[in-house]
Amino acid sequence: MLRTEHSNSDRHGSHNPCKMVDPTLAEMGKNLNEAMKMLEDNQRKAEEENEKKYARKDIPGPLQGSGQDMVSILQLVQNLMHGEEEEETSQSYRLQNVGEQGHMALLGHSLAAYISVLDRERLRKLTTRILSDTTLWLCRLFRYENGSAYYHEDDREGLLKICRLVIHTRYEDYTLEGFNVLYTKQPVIYISSAARTGLGQALCNQLGLPLSCMCRVPCNTMFGSQHQMDVALLDRLIKDDVEFGKLPLLLVANAGTPGAGHTDKLGRLKELCEQYKMWLHVEGVNLATLALGYVSSSVLAATKCDSMTLTLGSWLGLPAVPAVTLYRHEDPSLSLAAGLTSSQPVEKLRALPLWLSLQYLGHDGIVERIKHASQLSQRLLENLKNLDFIKTSVEDELSSPVVVFKFFQEYSNRDQTSHAAQASTIQRPIISNEGHIYDTFNQWLGEQLAQLVPASGVDVVELEDEGTCVRFSPLTTSAVLGTEMQDIDQLVDCLKMKIPVLTSTLQLREEFEQEVRRTVGLLYIEDLGWPGLGVVRYNYHSDGKNDDKQEKELEKINTELLKKLNELESDLTFSLGPEFGGQKNCVYIGMVTEDLDVSELVETIAATGREIEENSRLLENMTEVVRKGIQEAQLQLQKANEERLLEEGLLRQIPVVGSVLNWFSPFQASPKGRTFNLTAGSLESTESMYVSKAQGTGSTPPPTPTSNLAKQRLPGQKAFKRSLRSSDGFSETSSISHCDDLDKLDQRPPNLSPGQEQGPLEMEGEEEQKEVAQAKTDTEDIHSDKSSPDCTKVEDQASQR
């Protein structure tokens, strides 16, 4: 107790422990301490609430609070990978075929993060061992002796570092003076015109060089493959650059072009580079075949180049492994200056996923995957040789890992009957546009094959000379997709089913254009980018309407026309065309088969369009007709009321007097009604209805237009199908007359035999003649006696007869 009082006295500034404190002051000090504590607590709570409000308002949702558990985070990752609806079946198929070797690559990334926390000396030893082992293995596998390796994520980054290495090597003062030394002697980098799109521009942007430092070398035009670099022309280009004071720096060659998979003449290119002291860099999918036992001489020459880039991830089906650039250079300091080597141990851990995967696969596993891809290409190439209308483009039929093919039909091999009716003025634009049409058809073919057989990995490629083609490159897809031989067989079967559709559509496309141009009311729209029979538009006959209203009417009619055509039972596909780049207010017709009746199709489209237009005009004029009819009816009713007043007199209009007068002397008035004929748009009297006790004879509505070529189809036969011609050689006229005979047989009485058919027909003709004569007699009687009360009835009977 004394200790407490002493502490309290010290707290209040008293230095005399023996002096007693006033109880009142002590109580006041206690209350003050409690009040200050309460105020401090309230202020602290207010600050905490403000912090919470700030956190809820400005901090993103996943970061609020004390964090989330591992299960929630992994569930979020799974939803982001697969999506809520899981529509991407191709991506899920890729994930299912990662395989154990892929798991080793993924494990390498986790181990790299774990190893990076080791002490510096242990980390240095481990990374040096991993980097040296992986480099040695790759050089031995791909026959590249005494080489160094650079591991990079972007496959273009290796070439970029090589360019910097060559600049440091050829320009000795580049480290000190920088780009000033490049101004006096401009460097030149040569790439093939068949190289990857945008490669040259990307190199110039990263190196800080103008685009004039990039020279594109054309491919062969006369001799050799059209996808190989023209060596003679390259020699002339280099000589011209040397004469202008430029410095030939580097040449980028292809061992498998990105499009067709062809290999440049690497042996001659290497000799040319040695002559002008240039650096030769090679890239392409065909470099994978260096790991096989048998390698073609054209690809084997790549082992003599100065550097090459390998993309092992796609070749072996390894996810997230880096690309590798192998190179030979004697000066390590220049390699360090160019960024090909690094003194940071963490940078060397990029090779860890590849180090693990190569050990897991082994030499046999690596060779097996590359060999399997080559066998898939050979299997497809052998089947394509036996197919008509398929043109292949491969460099070497014995060992080409890339197969490029396209649908192509010679103009002279088409149906001669379809061309006999064509004029020469129409044939010329068709021939000139033939390349565009084939590009469109091959684009459709590639998309269909990729959709039907997704495990094949086929895609569409644009080549400079061949145009649009379908490409099969198993070295870049088979290891990831798990492509097998049965997938190739399925691909060939689908191709066999699509070829007849392509040939039929190509032949009937010209006939369809002829029929549409001859048909009144239809407009043929030439769309070379549409893979189908063609594009047609129904022309709307405008009556002085403005453009906006005419455009709306045109859209309405063609939309309704498309709806009517899709309701028909046919195998054709009618649509509004592509989502982007298509024509507006048109009907696009897709692929067709050989049994299509083009004339019936075009006539049906025209007749349906006319029907829709007439119905649209009727509805459009209905408002105005009804309005005028109502006004006329009001005038006639007003006139009828005035006439009734004159007939009845004024006294009958007085309420009481009129009732008494009507009781003594009733007034008989005949009812006079009015009917409004919507078809004729006029008011008519109902008097004839009361006289004849039937509806009056007005103008009959126009018949609904139907196609003149509507045929009587057999049960189960769909629309627009040509009937198969019988083997006895009957003509179309006889077949049509035979159908008419069938109709007459169906209309005869059930108790009449076939042999008695002629008699009733003659009797029907005599009865019709008697009815016509009787009608003439009745008409003469009507003209002679106009006052006959039955004249209206007789006129109706005569008109009906």
C-alpha cells in the first residue's frame, strides 16, 4: 500500500516520499487518468474503424483480410484454366496429354524456386553442374560439337543475342563508341522471304537499327524449291552492299520454313558466309531430325553453322521448357557482353526443367518421339497421293516432317456440259478469280478438318505462291496432342468425304450465278471470300422511297426470305454470311452436293421473295386504305341519316309525338348496310347479301405465287434434289408427263378401271360445253330483261360457270 502511494506521488511530481497527498487531489488525478484512458481508447477505436473502411474500399477483394486458404486459391486457378462452361475441348485435351515427362518439366520450375534459396557457394556449384550437363547433352544429341548454349523463353531472343555478339565481334570499338561506329559502316542482316512474319522488324527494333539494315532475300523462281532462298541472288545482293560501303553481318537460314517446311541449301550458304566473313544462323523444325540415326544431307549441313535455335518444348511435348540456342565462339568476354552468358546463378537455373526432362526421357525416348512424328507425316503423304483433286507440296517425299496440301481442280477437267452454256465474256473473270476461290475453299477445308479431327493438329497456312493450304506439322503438335496413326486415317476419311462436296460446289457455283443473273428480281452478289454456292439478294422494288426506308424494307424482306428458306426440308444451309466482312441484306448459301437442282433453288428463292414483297406491300397499304374507308363510310352514313330524315319527316323525330305517330302509322325502311372489302379497298353495299342470302361477289384476292418448278417429290425426298435418271434412257419430258398421268390416275373415281379412263374425260368435255351454252342463254335473257329480280343471282351463276 505504501509502495502504491509512493508511485502515485512520483507520478504527480512529488519528490518527498514522506509528504501525504490530499485525498481530493488524489481522487481528481484518478478520475483524470480514467478519462484520458477512455478518450485514448475511443480515438484508437476510431482509427481502427477508419483503417477497416480504407481496407474494404481500396484494397482488392482477394487481398483483404488475413489471406485465403490453399484450397480456395487452387480452385480459383482451376476455374481460370478450364472456365465455367468448359467449352474448350482442345485445351482440355492438351492438358490430358501432358504426360509424365511434362510433369518432370513442371517439377523443374518448382525445384528452381526452391534451389534459389540455397547459400551462394552451394547454389553456384549446383547451377554450374546443371548448365554444363544440359549443354553437353544437347550438343551430343543434335551433332553440334564444341558448342555453348543459351536458354531463353522467347524463341527470338536467342537470335537477338547472337546479333549483338556478331556486332561486338565485327565492330571492335562498339563497346566504347556505341552506335557511332555503325554510322560509318552500316551493318546488314539477311533473312529469307519465307522466314517468320515480323522477324526482321523485331530484330531491328530490339537492336535499335533502322529497317534499311534488314535485307529480305527472295526465294527461287525458276529452279529448285520455291520456298528456298535464292543463293545466286543473295550473292549479288551481298556484292552490291559491299560496293556501297555496307558490312554484311549475319544470315538467317531455315531448316524447315515456317510455312511449307522446306530447307535452304545450307552447304552453299555456309560457303558464301565464309567468303564474306558472315555469321550463319539456322532455325526450323527440321533441326529435330538431327537426333535421328538417318539425317538428310540438306539438314545435316546445319551442324556446320555458327549457331542454331532448338525449340524442344514442342518437339518433345514438354510444357514451359526454354528454347535453346547453340553457338560457337571463342571469346567469353564478348559472349558476356552480348548477354549469352550470365554471372548470376539464378539465371542458370533456366536449364533445370530441361535437365530433368532429358534424363527422364533418355536417348531412346527422345528419338522415339521425333521418329513417330516423321512416320505420321509419311503416312499422311502416302494416302494423299491416292486422292484426286489434292495437290501436295513437300520438299522430300522420303523424309519430310511437314506435309502441305490443298484442294485443286484443273479448269479443263470440270464438267464440260456446265461450260458449254457459258459465254466467253463470263469465263474470263471466273478464271482470273479462280485463285481467290480456291483460297476460300481451302480455308474452309482446313477449318473443317481441324474441327472434325482435333487430334491431328492440322492448320491453315498462307504461302506466297500456292496460296491458302492445309499444313500438317506433327513435330510441333503430335507430342502435345498425342497424335496416333488412327488419327491420320480418320483425317484421310474426312478428307475423302469433303472432296466431292468441294468439287460439286465449285462446278455448280458457276451455274448458280448464271441462273440468278437470268432471274428477274434477284441480284447476284460476288463474294470471293464465301465458301459455298454463292450469295444472292432479293431486289426490293421501291416506289420513290428514301434510302433509309428502302434499306429497312430490303433488310426486312431478305431476313424473312432467309427464315422461309431455312424452314424448307433441304440439306442446304442458308445464313446471313460471316460475322465480319460480309455483305448486308443477303442470303448466303453453303456447300452443296452434286444432286442439287439449281434451277428449282433459284426459282424458289425468287417466288418466295415475291410472295414476301406482296404481303409486305399489302400490310403497308392497309393503314391508308382503312383510313380512307373509314372517312368514306362516315360520309355515307351521314348522307344516309339525312335521307332517312327526309323520308320519315320532322314529326317522327320528336320523342313523344314520333312514338305515337309510329304506332298509328308504322314506317317501313329497308336496311342499308356497308361492308369494307380489304382486298379491293372499297366500301360495298350489303343489299346483295340480303337479296341473295349469300356473300356478294367481289374481287377475289390474288393467288399466292408459287414456284413453277415445284416438283412432286417422293416420300422422304428433300427439296432441291434432282431425281435420279433411270437406266432406260427416258427423257425429262417423258418423266414429267408420267408424273401428270399419275396425278390423273389419283383423281379418277375408285370404281373406274384404267381402261375406262378416256370415256369420262370426254363426258366431262361435253358437260362443260353444255354449261357454257346455258350460261350464254342466261346472259341473253338478262340483257333482254333488266328488271328481272333474279338478275343478280343469274349473274353470279354465270360468273361461277
